[in-house]
Amino acid sequence: LAKTTQPISMDSYEGQEVNITCSHNNIATNDYITWYQQFPSQGPRFIIQGYKTKVTNEVASLFIPADRKSSTLSLPRVSLSDTAVYYCLAKDSNYQLIWGAGTKLIIKP
Amino acid sequence: NAGVTQTPKFQVLKTGQSMTLQCAQDMNHNSMYWYRQDPGMGLRLIYYSASEGTTDKGEVPNGYNVSRLNKREFSLRLESAAPSQTSVYFCASSERPRGGDTEAFFGQGTRLTVV
């Protein structure tokens, strides 16, 4: 049974780099891993997706090792506005969407 | 640029009442989704529509029905609401089916309470 597992919560400070790791078991071998950000009373918002190795965009980096059993979202130099819940998303072998339960990230001044 | 629009934003129902949640997207996306979000459980897929005219069950379809009215609109109906359906409901759309390989856009959500 495919599953994605994330830490329930994390704390950090402004200006620090934050890494959130998601473990995924039995996910599809040839499909993307995606991360979303959600603020209170809003829908999730796409951050980044990748298939393997490293992907970087203007807001984050995503590291996926060769075995694809985990992925790490990296947020450089976080600010208070990065306080949110972060979700990882993968697919199982039947291409059903498997969402993580979310990591609540709190950034302190 | 509206994106995905859901109505209503808030609703209180009595047990046994019915209602329809409306969703419309203006991005010409093929695929649309309905999720529910409960505390500590992340997002769970109720139904999705890979393209106009097709619908499929997701992880938690019991107690719900959907209609893909046209390419823009995807509605979710609760025929006989139960307290277990108290949740926040999100509609989403994406260009390709099962948007794990492309960006999915979400609405603002509908907070439903069944008493």
C-alpha cells in the first residue's frame, strides 16, 4: 500500500534554510512528486514538482534521491510569511493520488 | 483572473438535508477534482473528472454524487447530509488527469457544518 509520511510540525527562524522531508513507499516509479503550500482558509497552492535528482524554481528546491523513497523540500532563507502547512503528493502504482497529512511549518522572528 | 471559484463559502445543514456545492474554472482545464479536508488528515479525494463527460470515484466517494456539467463546471451533491460530512471541501482543476504531474489549482474552499 502506497503511503506518504511527513513530520507533523517544524519550527524555524527567519533567514534560516528549512528542509522538510517526505517518505514515500510503493509509489509509481515513473511519475512526479509534487509539493503544495497551504495558508489558513485558503486552498493549497503548487510550489514545485520533480521526478528525480534536483529541481529548483524561484521559491524552493526539491531533492529526490535515486531510489525515490523520499523527497526533501528546501526553502531558502525563510520569512514569517512562509508559515504554512506543506503537503507532499505522489501517486501509487495505479496512479491514484496519495497526499501526505501535511507539515505545519512555523517561522519565528 | 478568477481561477477556480467555489460557492458557497460557508454552509450549515441539518442532518438529512441535501445541497449542491458548485465549482467553476476559467482556465480551460480538462480535469477537475473534489477533495475534503479534515483536521490531521490532509486532503482526501472524493471524486474526479478526467475530462468533460467522465467522472470517477476517489478515496472517499460514499454519500456524494458529482456532475461534470460542462468543461468549466463540476458540482458535488450531498443527497442526505450526515454529521460525518462536516468538513472543508475543495475543488481543483488541472490541465491533465490526476494532476500529480502538473500544477493543480484549488478554489478557496467551502466550510460545511452538518448539525
